[in-house]
Amino acid sequence: MEFGLFVEWPNAGARVWREAFEESVAQVRLAEEVGFNFCLIAEHHFSDYGIAPSPLLEALAFARATSRIHIGTGVAVLPEWQPLRLAEEMAVVDQLSGGRFIAGVGRGFVPFEQERFGIALEEARARFEESLDVLVQAWTATDFTYAGQHIHVDRPTTVLPRPFQTPHPPIWLAGASAESVDLIGRRGLTPITSGVAGVDQLRKQHGEYVRARHRYGRGDEPLHVVAQTQVHVAETMAEARETLSFARWQARAVTRIVQSRVDRGVLDTTPADDDPTDEVLLNRQFIGTPDVIIERLRGLAAAGVTHVSMLMEFGGLDAARIERSIRLVGREVIPALRDVTPPSDLAARALAAPAG
């Protein structure tokens, strides 16, 4: 199992952004020191849900502050980008990081953001797939052209610099829809899914990925699955429970941003009747002592998860507690799970099971 830090700078309490960013730089350095493998950076715009509007600038700053940990987008929302420009900038980050860049991409899930970029929601899927086509061709072809429904490269174009990695950085795709599963199978991409879905749903998704790979003759390729999780590790359950108010802000924020409940850049995160209880949050998120988290993550591995991406700065949680949590992950959790892998017969069981 591999471990990653996920950052998106939720601005609960209107913190000074530069200070929050510098705290994250220190956290990424610490994560590298204690054994984390990667760091993913979100992309969000126009609200304090997550102030991460420049994921490639942020990724470059992280890469220049570290030497081993892999840095990626988690994810770049392709319909919001000009794909040739994105291919150039990702290649630059890959070059300047010495080949440590991960190209995480997705269609996006926030209408509030895409509407403000002038993206018609009904076009987002097609724009995403066409942009991905252009991104890959930009890294692997010379003097290419492209004629899509929404994206056009009319004149022969060669993107420079080429990425440091050959043929290009690994591409991780966020999405669990039928279209995303098919794309993961067709292109051999690494899926990013949600750990909140639960072990049964993750096992079902793993089976869908396996069958999609086989449909396109990719059954012999290794299948890595990234689970996005919200994690806090503390010495005692009493200390862990002290973070639940921050987890509750984050839970509200996810719902409210999808509902576009934003005023002057600030989310409406007032309490509501449907707020999750403490026990619901503890069951849904990964909050607890090292032993609790180790057992929960073993469950993810049993469902096919190979990489865990950890949101640890949720709801504006303070830097001191985040750093203690990172150290506990490095000292207790990673050593216990580093050699854990999904069951060897998981793919065979997925192929033998009836689809659906």
C-alpha cells in the first residue's frame, strides 16, 4: 500500500492563504520525511470550499521544496483548461521535479465553478474526453492535429518541453461513472475513487475496473486503485473526537458547494437538521487511533485499494494537530501496512462473478 497527502486549503475561518500554503509546504516535507509516497493537490475556484485555483503552480512549489515524494494534481478539471496549455505546464512540472509528477485529471463535480468558466454542464463529459485525447497526443506526437466536437487543433503542433517521464506522467482519473470505468479500461488509467463509499462498494468498483481492463485486452496490466479519504490519527480516541467539529464543517461544505450555496466567495456552512452525528462521521471518515486506522485501511486493501490519499487539513484543522497526525501515520500506520496488498485472487473473483 502507498500513502499520499491530499491538500485543497479549505478556508474555514478566513485564514490568510499564504500562511496556510506555507504550513502545507512544511507538511509535505514532513510527509516525505516519514515515508509518504505522494501528494495530490485539488483544483477549486471561487469559494472557500478549497482555495486551490493554481494546482500546477502549487505542485511546482511543493516539488521544489522536496526531493523524493511524488507530486500530482488531484485533480486538474479538464473542461476548465485549454488542453495544449495544460500539456505544456504539466510537462514543465514533470521536468523541474525530475519526473515526480502525477497527472491526476477529472471532469469536475462542482457546477458553481464550471458555470463561471462558461462551461455548459451538458458538454463537460465530451470536453473532458476530448481534452484528455489532446493531452496524451501533445505528450507523445509531433506536428499533430485534432478535430473534436469542442476541441480543435487545426494547425500541426508540437508541444515542448516533452515530459521528463516516458511516454508521459502517469495519468490518474477521478470518477466512478460507467463512462469513467470504460475510459479507465480503454486507456489503462489509474482510478481515484472515494473511501467514503465503503468496503462493499469499493469491492464492486474494483470488479468493474477489472472487467473493463479485460474488455480492452489490458487484463495483464497491474491495476492500482487510489482511495480518497479524510484522515486524522491521534494517540487516543478522546483526542481524535476533538476533530469532529472540523469534520462536520467539511461534510457540510461538500454538500453546500454542490448546491451552489455561496455568497461573496463564502460557503453557507451553518448547522442543519441533516448534519451527520459524531458516530456517522467516525464510521464514514478515518478518524481514530493508529490501531483503528490500520484496521480500517486493511479493509480498503481487501477491496482492491493500493493507494490511500489522505485529506488531513479538513475543515480548517490547525497545523499542530495535522503535523502530529502525519507523524503518527509515518510511525505507526505506514510500517504496519506498507507490505499489505489486495488479495491475489481478487481479479479472478471479479471476472468469475456476474456483472452488476
